[in-house]
Amino acid sequence: MFEFKGCWQKDASSTKCLALDGWFITLYNVELDRAHITLSERVKQDVPETWDPTAIAEFIEKHGTHIIVGVKMGGKDVIHIKQSNNSNLHPNEVRKTLKQLADERFSENEEAPVFSEKPKEEPYMPWDLQGMPAASIRPPVVTRSKNNAIVNVYIRRGGVDYGQSHSQWLSTISQSPNVISMKFVPITSLLGGSRGNGFLSHAVNLYLRYKPPIEELREFLEFQVPRQWAPVYGDLPLGLKRRKQALPSLQFTFMGPKLYVNTVPVDSGNRPVTGIRLYLEGKKNDHLAIH
């Protein structure tokens, strides 16, 4: 609703201030009893039991990441303002701007100015819209200042919206209510006890955090493979073995102690190596190994 589309870290780092003002008219709520929500066996069977990027990406694309458990029906008319970091306006000035825009848009004067800028492209909605007037889902109107320092987004949902004034639009909400908000629960919260739920939860968290394009999700998850590329601490003995092995060693001074080098090979499985970790093993911490 604030023109956020990418990774939340990038959006947060480029945003200075957010503000909104509007009307939310709720006619009725529809909500499921969360205590009795269960997933079908078909969905549970689709959960990959191992870290399989292809299967996990297919699951997320097919079933999504969250389940809709409640909706509010009615209408809303909201102004959103996003201030970028390249804007020099003080937050009080942004607040004054929002108040001025709200006074103009929500005025009871039926001759109040109507925004006619070209609306942005509306994203695809997965629910069925047959029989619902197209005017009730009019795309948002977006206006931008110079250098995108201030972005204004005007959103109407519900009612019959032909660009009329706010007061005229209010009287049409009961004719054509629309979804104005939803409640979700993570799909992984309904998969307790399922094998592979941990892998799926990790993949969903990464997907929501970094927001890669869905068509690139498999490649994205390929680089998140929790595969053991090197021995873990417990796999290598910290103490010396009974039969001392002849290991190559480093000696930095003539009479100084030796630093032995563990020659246990480490296989990356043809995966790209982005770094290594050196660890001192043995009772005297005199064996250098790659972990």
C-alpha cells in the first residue's frame, strides 16, 4: 500500500517516514475458528521431507505461505504518504500535507476535486471477481513529487467508484462491499509434526525476508542449502589419538612450538565456496583444521 515491492531491508533503508489517513467502513466480518483449522492431507503430503529447493519452491508457488482465516467486508478510502530519505521535509510538514490532502479528499462538498491521474497497474488477484462491479476495485492512484521524494497513494476499495466525491462514494458501499482487510496464519503453523516442516519454515522465512521473484525461488534456495561442507566440532577429536600421526607442521621460531596442520580433506560438493573457517584443535590447541 506504500508502493513497497522489494526486500524489506531495502525499502526500510530508503524510507524516512510513512503516514496514512482515511475512512474504513466495515459492514461485516467473516472469520474461521482458528482452534479447528486443519490442512487437507493433500497439502501435508506435498511438504518436502528434505531440503529440496525444487520441491520447496513448487510447494510455495502452489500453496503459498499463509492461510486466510478472516476478512472484513465493506469499503475504505485511504491516503498513504511515503517520504524517501532524499526528502528534506520535516515530519511536521509531512503531517500538514497529509491533513491538507485528507481535508480535500474527504470533504463533504460534492464538488470536491477528484484525482484523475493515471492509475498504476493493478496486481493480479487470485480470488474470483465475477459478478463484482469493476468500479469497486478501481486501481490505486499514485502521484509522485520530484525525484520521488514524496509518493502519495490513493486507494478506494468497495462501493461503486467512478471518480465521484467521497460523500457520494460512501452511499454506494452497501451496494458493492469489498474486502478491506484480511487475517492470515502461516501455513507452517498448521503443519506441526509433519516431516520437513522445519525446512519449509526456513525457506518461507527466507522468501518473505528477501522477496526473490517466485520464478527465481528455486535458484535462490539453492544458495541456502544447509549442507555440511566441512566437519563440525563433534566430528573431529579435540584430544590427540593414541597413535600419533605424522602431520605437516609449521614452526615460526627455531625453538618455538609446532603448529600441526590437520590434513582431513574438506569437500564442498561442487558448491561455490565463499570463505573458510580455521579452528585450533587438540588438548594444546596446536592442530590447525578447516571447519
